[in-house]
Amino acid sequence: MREAIIEEKKSWGERFIQLKLKEEEIAHCAQPGQFVMVRAQKGFDPLLGRPLAVMKVEGDSFYLFWEVVGRGTKILASLNLGSKLEVLGPLGKGFSLSPSQALIVAGGRGITPLYFLASHFKKNEVPFTFFLGVKNKEELFMVDFLQDFSGAYFWSCEEPIEGGFCGTVISLFQSWLKDNYLPPGSRIYSCGPEGMLKSLYREEKIRDIPLEVSLETFMGCGFGVCMSCAVEKGNDEGYFHVCKDGPVFLARELKW
Ligand SMILES: Cc1cc2nc3c(=O)[nH]c(=O)nc-3n(C[C@H](O)[C@H](O)[C@H](O)COP(=O)(O)OP(=O)(O)OC[C@H]3O[C@@H](n4cnc5c(N)ncnc54)[C@H](O)[C@@H]3O)c2cc1C
Ligand code: FES
């Protein structure tokens, strides 16, 4: 475990938090799709760290962005500037980084590892289009993150919003697919709720294009010893550990 210091904190209501953390080893080594196990330093509640994807790196610092869903994420959200966190990482295997063209499909907080991926593509001049789906007005602030990618993005909201596509990110993506051609060498990258990933995997029009998904499973240790993150292999030959075999997988390797 390493020690990281909170340098900046932003919050959107009580549900969404972003921290900038100073810890140079993670900032220098993290790759898009990798994650860190994070826990508050004081006390033993909760005992286990929580896995959070790296969103961005900047100098000797890196950013996390998360949704408060339970006890662990709530305790992390209560920490303030200057507090120290215990961080382990960067962990896991990230996304492949050299497609000829990329399509990125994010659902809600699933934007976190994909933002890092898109920043890498932008820096390395890999063409990409970003699709983001949010559930409601409260989550609409996430669309602002995409302004860093000038023009190469579309968004949807499940609540009617003036000027926005009304529906899920999958229906937005399907409507884009009707008018667009994907050249050989294209790749699709996704992270979001399980139902969204399943719908994407089943989409006929992208059957021949490799789809990489980043999974959010429960994790105990984060490095392969506790078995809490097991998911079934698609060929019925056992299990993957999401923490060390993933969290990014080719969708066709998994059981859906
Ligand atoms: C590799 C990886 C990267 C992740 N990156 C991010 C990220 O960047 N931002 C982010 O917001 N979240 C991310 N998550 C999910 C995050 O780790 C969980 O939401 C968090 O561990 C929940 O902890 P908790 O103590 O707050 O909730 P708990 O008290 O453990 O659970 C509260 C509720 O949330 C549900 N829940 C718990 N874990 C998950 C989960 N993984 N998926 C769906 N529902 C869950 C439980 O069933 C329960 O209903 C990531 C998960 C993984 C595996
Ligand atoms: S989280 Fe412990 S084995 Fe994966």
C-alpha cells in the first residue's frame, strides 16, 4: 500500500466525487483501464479497499471519479483536502491501445476508465468517437468531461432534455451505426452497467468488430488471492479473476 494525498476535491451533489491525488508511482505508471484499490487511512472501516479506475494522470498526480453506492464509497467521499488515503496499484490489465479507429461507449460512471483511454487516443492521434449515456438530469454534468475531446462525442439521457438524444446509450449508438461504416481495424471499448454491456455484445451490426469491456465486480484483495472477483469464461473452462486477468476483457471471452 502507498500513501496518496488529496490535492483537489470536486463533488456533484452527494453522489459523485472526483479527487486529484498525489502519488507519483501510480501517476507515472498507470495505463488506461487499470485501477487502484483505495481505502481511507484512519481506522479499519471498511477493512477492505474499494477498486476504482484511474481517470486521468497529470504530473505526479492522478484522478479518481466515483459514484457513492454504499459504505466504502461514502467514507471515501467524506475525506477532505490534505487527507491521506491508502492506495494499491496500478492494478490489472487495461485496454488495447492501437486500433485504427475506436468507438467508445460509456454508461454513467463507466466513463471513468474510458476518459483515460480517450485522452490517450487524443494524444496519440487515434481517431475515436465517444458515446456517453446518463440516466437523468443529475448525471448530466458528466457530458462536460467530454468537452476535452472537441467534437468527437455524442450523448444521451434517459430523461427528456432539450438538445439531447432521449434514450439509452445503446439506442444512441444503434442510431449512429445506421449511417456509419466501421473500417477494418476498428475496435469498440465499453464500461457501464452489466445490462448495457450485454445489449452491446448482442448488437448484430458490430458482431465482427472486437469489443473490449471493463468489468466492475466486487473485489476483496485486488491482486488474485481471494477469489471474490471470479467471472465465468465463455468457453465453460473455468473462471477469470477480474482483478488480474482483467478488468478489461474481450467480450467474446466471457460468459454472458
Ligand atoms: C476494476 C474496477 C474499477 C471500478 N472503477 C470505478 C470507478 O472508477 N468509479 C466508480 O464509481 N465505481 C467504480 N467501480 C465500482 C466500485 O468499486 C464499487 O461501486 C464500490 O466498490 C462499492 O463499494 P461500497 O462500499 O460503496 O458499496 P457496498 O457497500 O460494497 O455496496 C453497496 C451497493 O452497491 C452494490 N455494489 C457493490 N459493488 C458493486 C459493483 N462493483 N457494481 C455494481 N454494484 C455494486 C452492492 O450490491 C450494494 O447494493 C469499479 C469496480 C471495479 C471492479
Ligand atoms: S479481488 Fe481477490 S482475487 Fe480478485
